[in-house]
Amino acid sequence: MVRAGALNDYHAGENITIHFDMTKCHFFDAETEIAIR
């Protein structure tokens, strides 16, 4: 899931560059769905 501002004008099929703020990422175990970090 990604949050993007409403002022961005992205179109289907368009290549974009994204950056992740790893301090705001959440990771889960795929089998147990328990948070890893």
C-alpha cells in the first residue's frame, strides 16, 4: 500500500521513482501475519 499526494499526476503504465522512509515501514510474517518490525 502506498500513500501519494493528490497533487501528483500519475498515469497507468508510467514509470516513476519512489523512495521509502524506512522508519515508517511495517513488516509482517506472511504465514503468521505477526509483525516482524
